[in-house]
Amino acid sequence: MDPQLVFELLLNVFTPQKSLEEFQDVYLVMELMDANLCQVIQMELDHERMSYLLYQMLCGIKHLHSAGIIHRDLKPSNIVVKSDCTLKILDFGLARTAGTSFMMTPYVVTRYYRAPEVILGMGYKENVDIWSVGCIMGEMVRHKILFPGRDYIDQWNKVIEQLGTPCPEFMKKLQPTVRNYVENRPKYAGLTFPKLFPDSLFPADSEHNKLKGTYYNSCVSSHHAREVSSTSPLLHTYLMRQRKKSEHLGHVEFLTPPPIMNWIWN
């Protein structure tokens, strides 16, 4: 279709302006959602709904990454849901295409959800989004922020206190001054998964309770040079229940869980 014709149609339908010279503002009209994930995190969700929300999140991120886009600011307030468990990702203001010079700035991702590569000023890529998803999952389970750092230094301290000091392979990738700081920090063994996420925090009605640890570790780890793609967590058994058999991961049919009850939005 002729672009000029499209513009004229938009002018006639949506604005009182009569010419391109008068046309100044563009408004995006999007679907109305019921709540953001900050509100949902405070609810007692069973594994069926929790894994469904996480699965949709990772499907959306996989779609972005397959197009060469890194979101770089995944956090609960940028994820919205409807009462039927439909999830959407918002706010692409910090998103960049992979490989651009802009992607190397450390001032991306809200502090609590920053991957080690971002905190330490390393080169990073799509896996920083997966770290954010792991932090969001932990917050959904614990109902509180996983790594509540006061500043970027304290943020790193919170990470290693809970996950342990990184391995030598990770250290080798650091700039000399950063490596010197990290190596001179107190050494932490890290907390065991049962310490981080006691069974009491998980709904008891799920047969997938034992899978929570390995799934979480597939997203969040500071112990090795992380090479995690958005596909890897999607293939984890914890989320496989949300997929009907399909030859290609790109053609997915959801096994939709029961809706989230309406009273939670009140």
C-alpha cells in the first residue's frame, strides 16, 4: 500500500490534522491488561500458573533474541498479565540489537535484576535477559527481591553471598582492576538451594516441586562463564508441561492453566 495513502487514512481516522506539517504527535494504543507482575508476585500462585507465566516470558524473550534484540530491562513492573494468565512484556526503551556499541553500557537493567556481566562491566549478550528472568522467578517464589543491593557494589556482594564466589574461568574474563577487586572480596561458598528456597515456599500440590532447583540454576548462576540461551530454560522439564508436542520450538501450542481468580485484582 502507498505510504502516503496510509498516512492520509490515519489522519482521517485518528487526528484532526489535515496535513503532514500539522501532524506532531503519535500515540500507541495497546491492549488493556489487568495487573503487572509486581502485584502478581504478592499472590500465592501454584506451580501450574507460575510455570505458565514463566514459559510465556521466555517465549517472548526467545522471539526477541531470535530477531537479534536484547531487552536489557526485564523486571516485574515491565511485565503485565491478565486474569486468564496471559502475559506480555513491555518497555523497550533500553532494548538494543545484539552487537551494537550501546549494548556494552553498564547502566542498563534495573539494579536488582542485573546479571554479573552487567554489574562488572563485562561484555554481555542475550544471556543478561535470562539472568533477569531467574531473578524474577526467585521473587515470585519468595515474594521479595532476591538480590536487593543498595548500589552496584552492594549488588555484587548480594549476588556472591547467596550464589558463591565465581569460578576462575569467570574471573579471567574480567578487566584487571575489576578482577583485583572481585578476587579480594571475602570468599563465599554460596547458599544451598534449600536454604535459598525452602520447600515451604513452594506450593505443595505440584509434582514438579523437585525440579525447581535445576530450573532456577539454568537461569541464574555466577559459578561459571554463563552461556545460557533463551531456548535452554524453555526445554527444562519444569516448563515442558506447558508445551504440546511440536516438531519445532517456534510452533508452540500452550496448555492453558485455569485463570487466576478475579478477586486477586481487587
